[in-house]
Amino acid sequence: MSKLILKSILFIIGLPIVLNSYNIKILYQINKIKGEIKNIEIENDYKKKKLYNNSTMQKIIRNAQILGFTTPEPHTIVMLDKKNINNARAKTDLLAKKTTSNNFKAEGNI
């Protein structure tokens, strides 16, 4: 009977030690994943900032002008291809590419 009592005492003492070591392992994994999440959030913020910096209206207009697009003069008629018009964007200001004549023609998706 003393062996049964000894085993019971070892079980009662050993169980918290085993559970504690398991908890430490889980806490280590949680902290590792929290660190990975923080790194991903930092990278995401950096990419958002880079995207916002590259999508300012001045940069878009400058890039469009480099590609040959210009803002039409007032009272200029701009011909649009119906197949290239995106309804959501059709209501906004447009840039048009100047053709060889004095007319403007929109190119690409608007």
C-alpha cells in the first residue's frame, strides 16, 4: 500500500510541474506569434504609406503627362470609346491623350 501512496504523491506533485512546463511552451509560442503579427503590421503600414505616397493626385497627373496625356482646354470636345468607359469613373475629371490633329481622344480604361 505504501507504493500506491508514493505513486499518488508523485502524481500529485508531478502533475503541476508537467502542466507548468506545457504552459511555458504555449506561452513561448503565443509570444512568438505576437512578434510575427507585429512585424506583419509594421510591414503592412509601410506598404500602405508607400501606396498612399505613390497615389497622390500630383503624381498621377505627372505620370499621365509623361505618357502624353494632357488636361483638355475648356470647351474642348473629347471623344470617348463606349467600350472603354467604366461607369464608376466616367463621372470624374478626365485626362485625354492628344492625337496628331488638334482633337483629343481618350485612350485606355477610364
